[in-house]
Amino acid sequence: TSRTRLFAMSIETYLRSHVVSLLLCVLSVIATYFLVRVLDAAGDAALLIALIQALFLIAAGLFNWFSGRRFWEGLVEVADAPANEVLSLASNVVEPEFAEGVIVKRALDNTTHAANAMVGSLNAGQNDYREFIESWVHEIKTPLAAANLMIENYSDPRLRPLCAELDRIGSYVEQALFYARSGSVENDYLIRDVSVDSMVKEAVKSRASELIAANISVELSGLGQPSPSVPCDPKWVVFVIGQLIDNAVRYRYIGQERSASISFSAHALDLKTANECVVLQIRDNGCGIPSADIGRVFEKGFTGENGRSRKKSTGLGLYLAHVLCEKMGLSVAIESIYGSWTCVSITFPRLKP
């Protein structure tokens, strides 16, 4: 058990740190025995004196070990703890009763205090930065919406490319907002029962102009009638689906052999069991992902062979999708055949009837 392991390690630590003292004690007992014999004491008397001395030395050693045992066990626990638990465990190390331990404890407390102060400062700076980004995003949305409205009022087909670029800017602004919030999803997370169909349609609607401009057909029949409902925060899920649609647009198939398309399907698994869930699949027939890249697509900033060849990838879309799904308790997986198709699956646990 954990307590037994800590106990054994505390003994080992004590013996290793006092090996010289233990060796000197043994030599002292042997020297005492021979000294008494040299002084013409009887063999039994010399042995008795040596044994009495040994018992006192052993008692002193046991007292020292027992008085510091809990302190050393606490240090061993801190040394073996994962990084996210070190500070809390270090602050709970018991106050020792011996001089060396008091100095170590003071040093440990001082280090813990400094680390906590640094973490608090970093968290405060991160919160300030996140609040600034959120404020900036909300401010920038106003001129973007105004620019789109002016373009629509002119009804000039020559301005459509400009409208598409403004939509791209809006998408990147939204990505920046959700990236800033990704570290504190739990503070802005409202769970309710929502149909998969409604979230997919909202995400598709938000990317309608990009899909139309890229001539990508959308297939929604796989969502079912009625579409299954899942407990989640629809705002965050719609954003994740939007990132996957952006990827499908960015890496769509360009050629004569087939027309670009994206399809959505949802199905329930393991009904009426503890593992009951709904799986949403987003599948496109784009350029696919090379097998060498498939294991790294969720890494921050990774663009892969496709991103380098098309020079439009930020490497944040799939990373954000993965991070947000993980924080919401959802799982996301990706499958692909290079040059043929890509399918992303999002699993929603605890299906509600």
C-alpha cells in the first residue's frame, strides 16, 4: 500500500543519511569491548558492557528516527507527487522536532509561498489578458457587422469576395475568443438538453457563405428524425462543429472527379446501459490527412503536410476542438484516408431520453 511504501522509504532515507553515524556506533561498540578486555575484565563482563552501550545507541537511533518519521514520509510524498499536487502536499508536511528538519521545513515553506505567489501572479495576468481579448472581440464585432451590412446594401456582386473575407475575419475573431476562454470553460458552461440537429444547423448556418463560396454540398439526413438530444452547452459545441466545418472548407477536394461535400450523422449507442451515448460524425470527401500526420492533428500549432501546401492553416482549429471537448467531458476522434475522406466523431455521454 501507499502507507507501507512511504514507511519503507522513510527507513531507507534515514539509514542512507546516517550511514556514517551507524558505522561509527558499530566501531564504538567493538572498540569498547576490546578496551575492556585489555583492562583485564572478564570476557562476559566486556561483552555485557558492549551490549549495554549498543542498546543505548540503538535506542538513540530509534528515537531520532521515530521523531522524524512523519516528516521524512511527508518529504518522500512530495518528491514522488505529480506536478499539480506538489504545492498542496508541501504545505501539509508536518513540523519536525529536530534542528535539521526545522531548517528544511522553513526552506520548504518559503519555496511553497514563493511558488504560490508566482502562480497567483500568473493567473491574475492570464485573467487580465483573457478579459482584454473578450472585450476586444466584442468591440471588433461591431465594425465587422457594420461592414457586412453596408456590403449587403450595395448589392454589388463585385463586393462578394470582400464579404467572404470579412466572414473569414469574423471566424478568426471567434476563434480568438474561444481560445482565450478555453482555460476556464467551467466558468462559462451551461448544460441543457439540446438536439444534435439544432446545433449542427446553427453551425452550418454560421458558415453558409463559406460553404456556398466553396461549392460544398451539405447532407443532414443522417441526423435522424427526430434527432437525438444530448446534455451539453450548445454554444461551445456549435463553435467546435464550426471549426470542423472550417477545416472541411479549407481542405476540400478541388478537381473534376467528384464534387465537394460534407455530411452529418448522429446515432445512439449502448442504449439503456451505463455507457449510453450519442456519436456525432462530421464527414467530408476532401483531401484527407496523411497517415504520418493523423496522430498529431490535435496538437497546438500543428499544420501537417496539407497545411504547409495550402498555406492557410493556423493549426488551432482541431486543437481547440479537442481541448474544449475534453473540458466538456466529450471525446473526439478522427479517421481519414489521404486523398479520399476525413471523419471526425464527437461522443456525448449520458444520453437523456
